[in-house]
Amino acid sequence: MASSIGNEKSVNPVLRISQLDALELNKALEQLVWSQFTSCFHGFKPGVLAHFEPEVKAFLWLVLWRFTVYSKNATVGQAILNIQYKNNLSQTEKYQSLSKQQKLWYLIFTVGGRWLEERCYDLFSNRQLQSFCKMKGYINFGAGLLKLCGLLNFLIFLQKGTFATLTERILGIRSVFCKPQSVRQVGFEYMNRELLWHGFAEFLIYLLPLINLQKLKLKISAWCLPIAGLSNSENTLAAHCKECSLCGEWPTMPHTIGCSHVFCYYCIKSNYLFDMYFTCPKCSSEVHSLQPLKYKMEMTELRA
């Protein structure tokens, strides 16, 4: 591996965002492993893992450490982003992998530290003795001090770009690229197409609420299905208009709006309440007056 990496000067520095992305990927992997593991115990009695949860988590993180940092000098998130750890304490210019002591201390600081924090909280939560209260106070003070040091380390990391975590700074391990990064070539055609599409989509989202789709649909229906040549007399109206011009069914409580077409009362009333400028979908006549059909005739006579 040392020969494949080359000199230290040829190793490109890792971007800050890449290091932070690697940490987020590690957290996502741990959550995924824990959720998959707990799903195996859904059929058991609730609370089976509650008493041993810190130990079970520590065992799972130990397995992850064994097959990532210990064997490959990189976490899963770093491996995805072409990053690995380098021994920054070495005096040589060539790449040097982590020593066994650094790997073991990494395990103690990461896995052991989290296990100790969770288990100490359970041990001292229900204790009322004075000695336990003092020990709990010391532990809380130490945890707060570590968080403060982690915050200071993060501020230094934002300035210099090395040692994203406090553990990396203490152990002297630095993130480097496994292979030289290739120059990124941006396809401007694709970017322009995406920008135009997103702009068009936003324009449609802004425009669609301003369009009266119901009225537009009725206009198109009037152009595509014109009906002409009907007489204005009530006999012709009742004889020829045997269906509602809106729903296409036999008109229930038939009403007219002043043209030669018949509507169900509920169809024409609901459309007129929704749109005060409603027009007939057949002939585009405006609503002059909503009146019931005066000519009464049995359904059998109309069908004859």
C-alpha cells in the first residue's frame, strides 16, 4: 500500500466537506446496522435488549472497527469517498499506515468512550449515596470538558482543514486520499437543461392556480361537441335533451339557463356557485336565469 500511495508530497489534501461527509456516512451506517439488528428481536418480549443495550452496541461497533479501521485503515464512509487514515506521527515522507497502538487507542476512544458514557449514566442514575453523587458530578464535568475540547478542535479544523475529530488530533492520524483525485469536468449542457427545466416547473407551479380549469374544460367541450339546430320550444327541449349537458346522465330535477340545453339541478348549481361566469359547455351561453323545466313528461314518453 505504501508503494501505491507514493510520497507524502504527492498526496492531495482532503477537502473539509469530504471529511465531514465521511463522518455523516459513518453515523448513517451505525444507525442502519442498529435498526437491522433490533428488527431481529421484534418477536421477543419488549425490553429484552434494554438492560444490555450499551454492551450490544459496543460489540457491533467492535465488529465494524475490526473490518474497517483495523484491516483497511479507513472507515466505511472514508472508503466510499476514496479516503483513508495516515499515520501523521511518522517522520518519513512516504505513506505509512496506522500502527497497532493507534488502532487500539482509536477503538478505546470511539467505542469504549461511548460505552462508558452510556453505562455510567445507567449506573449512577438511581444511586443516592454521596460518593456516587460525587462520581457522577466528576463524570459530567469530564464529559462537558471533552465536548468543549471537541468544539475547539472543530473550529481549528474549519481553519486548517485537518483532524476533523478530537480523536484524530490526539492520536495523530490524518485523512488522505487513497488515489489522486481526477479533474472534474462539468457538463454545461446538462446543467443548462436542468436549470431550464426547474425554471419551467416553477413557472407552472405559479401559473396553474391562476387558470380556471373547469371553465377551460367546458370551453373545449363546447368547441369539440357542438349541438345546433334545436328548437327553442319547450316540447323540442324536452324531447331532444334527454341527458344532462354536464354529467351525461338522465337529468335529475332538470333545469335550464336560458339556452336549449338541460342540466341536473345539482350539476348546474354547483358549477354556477363555483364559477359566477359559467357558460353552457354545448353552446357557450351565459347563465341568464336558472329555471326548472316546466314541461312535464314521463321518462317512458321521452324514450319512445
